[in-house]
Amino acid sequence: MKKITQVSIIGAGLMGHGIAQTCAQANCNVTLYDIKDKILKEALKRIKSNLELLANENIIDHQDIDKIILRIKMMNDLKKCVKEADLVIEAVPEDLKLKRKIFREVEKYVSEDTILATTTSVIRISDISEAIEKPERMIGTHWMNPPFILPLVEIVRGTHTSDNTVKRIKEFLEDKCKKKTIVCRDIPGFLVNRMAAAVLAEATKLIETGITTIEDIDKTWTEHLGLIYLLFGPFRNLDYIGLDIVYLASIYLSKTLKDERFKPPKWLADKIRMNQLGIKTGKGIYNYQGKTFEEMYNERIKKIIKTLHILNKL
Ligand SMILES: NC(=O)c1ccc[n+]([C@@H]2O[C@H](COP(=O)([O-])OP(=O)(O)OC[C@H]3O[C@@H](n4cnc5c(N)ncnc54)[C@H](O)[C@@H]3O)[C@@H](O)[C@H]2O)c1
């Protein structure tokens, strides 16, 4: 399996410059292309400033900054930018037609085994790959912003993406770029933005019906939900609440709001029947056997205290 060492990025905006920097920090040779020279100059300035910031925060060594920057070549010629690439990452605006046009052109210049990745946040990979001859080489890499510091990259597998493409990109992101990955199916919005969109839709409804304010929605996340989900995720958190409580709450919400989305799922009813209620019975969505309720409960409190200390909220 050919290793990825030469990466070309198309679009040097918010995501493109940050992805170029991440790949250079991962010891790759990087070429960065944009349609405007002014943007390339700005991107270089931003990369330098990001690296200074990382060095001041002791994440990288000051002495490595120049070496990282030297690995990035700014290009204003698309063909020249991608012709040696093992991996091309497109980071242009969220416009299906534009993305298709770029990949159609890029495919003419790259070698047989070059992987073509898009950073789209919501567009199905298969919709973009319709434009190219070999859709098996196309994949989604949904990086988070800023990509040089946030750990997750969502890998999106298009209908035609080959196993080999998934394997190579996963190895590149995890082993070389030291990222955490999830592989998602080709649905609009993937996982991160589908969940984010659901939260925003509900929050907007609550605001527009005059029930709450933008500020109070933000506060519920910064002071509670964000903290709890950070530590436990939405499902593990249910094990701490007690699945029987969650079940009854879901029935109440779905009935009073007349909204099927809040109805308890079948798997939850099954858990209740099997008395798998979470940490209080030693098993819920996850398994806690070998640990007592007190141990789990205290572990949760200690984790919350530690995080509140880090956030200066205690
Ligand atoms: N902004 C975010 O937080 C974020 C997070 C994850 C993913 N994304 C996705 O990343 C992609 C890029 O978003 P962004 O926020 O970096 O946008 P941006 O507007 O900051 O950057 C886009 C860049 O593409 C360049 N460009 C436009 N047409 C081009 C062309 N034909 N060839 C080469 N370059 C061209 C522009 O000059 C610009 O510099 C989008 O698909 C977006 O959905 C964005």
C-alpha cells in the first residue's frame, strides 16, 4: 500500500491553510493552491502565526517552525500543484458545481493511485464523484476547524469509494497526522453536522416561539450539556441518569409534544425489560461489571471536578 507523503491542498482559506499546516507538521511535503496570490500570501502569514501560537503553548518547538514552513510550497498553477500528489485535498467553498469542476480537472493531472479527498461539511461524496472517471479514489475528509488542533476527522465513504482508499486515508490521518477518525456513510451532513443541525433546529424553534434566548441556549451548552457530553457523550451519560428514568421521560415528551422523534426506541424498552438500567444495575448501554455503583458515581464526580478546575469554573 503506497504511503502518503506528498499532499496537495486546493483552496487556501480557513480550512485549506490549516490542513496544509497540519500535513506539514506531520512531515509531509505540501503544495497549496488558490486562485488568488493575495490569499496564498495571507495563508502563509496565518500559518506562521498559528505555529508561533502552538510553540508559545508548548505544543511544538520554536526551532521546528521554519522546518514546517519549508515543507509548504505555495502554487498558483493547479497542474503543477497536484501532479506529484499522493493525496489531493480540496477545500474550496461549499458549492457542488465548483467542487465537481475542480476534481474533473485535477483527475487529468494526477497519477492512477492518487487519492482525491474533499473537505465538504455536508455534500454527499457520491454527488461530487459523479464528475470523475474513477470515483473509487474519492473520499470525504471532514476536518474540524481549526484542523491543526482539533482531534477528529470524519472520514466519509462514498458509494463508490474503494476499501483501499478508506484504508490509506485512515492510516494517513491516524498514524501520520495523529487524528482520531470515524468512518461515516455517505449521508448529507455526515455525523457531526447532522447532530449539530438537529441541535440548532430545536434551539431555533425554542427561540422563535419566544421560549428562550440565544444567550440562554449558549449557556445550557457552555455550562452543562457541552461539559457532560465532552466527558461522557450523549449515550454513556444516559447510563448515569438511569435508563428507566430516560425511558419515562421520553414517553412523556413524545406524548405531550406529539413528536415521534422523542419516542423511546425499541432498544431502550428492551434494556428496561432486562433490568439493564445503567450504572445502578452494573449494565446499561455500556457494561460496568466489576465496578460498584459508588465507584462509578465517584469516578463521574471526580471527572467533572477535574474538568471544572481546568475550565476555571470552580
Ligand atoms: N469553515 C469551517 O469551519 C469548515 C469546517 C469544516 C469543513 N469546512 C468545509 O471546507 C471547505 C472550505 O471552507 P472554508 O471555510 O475554508 O472556505 P474559505 O472561503 O475560507 O476558503 C475557500 C478558498 O477557496 C478558494 N477558491 C475558490 N475557488 C477556487 C478555485 N476554483 N480553485 C482554488 N481555490 C478556490 C478561495 O479563494 C478561498 O481562499 C468547504 O467545503 C466547507 O464546507 C469548513
